[in-house]
Amino acid sequence: MSGQPTRAGWIGRVPGEWRAFAAFLRNPVLPDRARISLLGSARALPPLFVLDMLLMAVVLGGIGVATALGLKLPEHMLNELQLSPGLIAFIVIGAPIAEEALFRGWLSGRPGHILAVVALLVGGALLVIIPHPIVKLVGVAGGLTAIAALVMLRGRPALSWFQRHFRWFYYASALLFAAMHLTNFAAGGISPTFLPLVLPQLMLGLVLGYIRVNYGLFTGAALHMLHNAAFAGLMLLGAS
């Protein structure tokens, strides 16, 4: 016996939720139903939040090294905003809820969830793009349509074609989530060189997609809130 820990020994010390996420990342499979329970979410959140923070430390550390070596990075739009209580509340609560509904609400593959997200997207687009009062009423109806879809199609299983191709939907949701955050650096126009700057959002999107299909949308929103709260705290410390 050499006294050195074996590979199996090291793996045994890794939190089970990390191993489950790693296996899911290699082969994403949509379960028939998320394991939605308060106790299950309470057990899963702490190790996944620690994993999220470790991933952020690695990615942001790499960006920090690149900056120290002379890479000039664009300014983040939040650097130009005053961190008021309202803005902090939006960052910590409002944005996570909206982003989870938009980017992962449909990831269950269930008809009601997919239709609800589509209705919200169409309604929101009409409210923003077309100022006509009648069109705005149609936009508001999108919210009612989303609620109706959730109620009327409740309990329907995931679409079979969605389950078959789930891995691509899973990866696409994380990529879209990351790409959306490119707008945070769009003051001078979006450039391909900005892509490394949204690696944190890509990593977060992969973790949140795993949580959404295994523990439910609200558990994913809770982790998203914890993630944003951690970074909002760092921003407040930096501003003080």
C-alpha cells in the first residue's frame, strides 16, 4: 500500500450532486418529471451553489490573468449605473425570475410550458415594439394565454421529439443565455472578442439547465438569485 489516494477515492470525496451534474453534462437526458420537493431542493442547492462559485472563480480568474497581460476589455454597462435599492432588487430577484422563465421555462419539453413561453415572448414583443393601444391589449393577452396554457395543458408529458433531441435544446438554452449577455458590453457595438466575457453566463446556464429539468424551475430561480446576490455583494463592496 503506497498510502496515496486512488482515483476512486478522490471521486468518492466529490459531492454526489457534482458527479450527477458532470454525468448529465456529458449525456443530457430529459427525465420524465423533475423531482420537485422542498427537501430535495434544499439538499441540492448548497453543493450546486458552491460548484457555481468555483466555476465563476476559474473563469473570472482566467479573465483577470488576461487583463493583467494587457488584454483590454470593454466596460460593463453596470459600471456606469448607480447601484440603487431598486436596481439591486431587479438584479437579485426580478432578472433571475424573468430569465429562468424565458431561457429555461420551456426546457421541460412539456406543451404547456413551451406554449406559455411563446405566448409571453410574443406578448412582450408586441408591448415593446408596437406602441398602438390595441396592439398593447393583444400583448397583455399574451400573459393570459400563457396562464391558460399552463392550466389547460397541465400534466401533459414532454413531447417525444423534444426528448429525443433534448441534448441540443439543453446546450442551445445555455448558449442563448450567454449570448443575450453580450448586450451588457454593446456600448460600442458587439464584437466576437467579447465571447470569452460571457463564459460565466455559459457555465451558469449549463448548471441552471441541469437544475431546471431535475429539480424544477423555482429551484433554478433560487440558485440564480443566490448567484446574482453574490455578485451584487461584490459590486457593493467594490463601490464602497
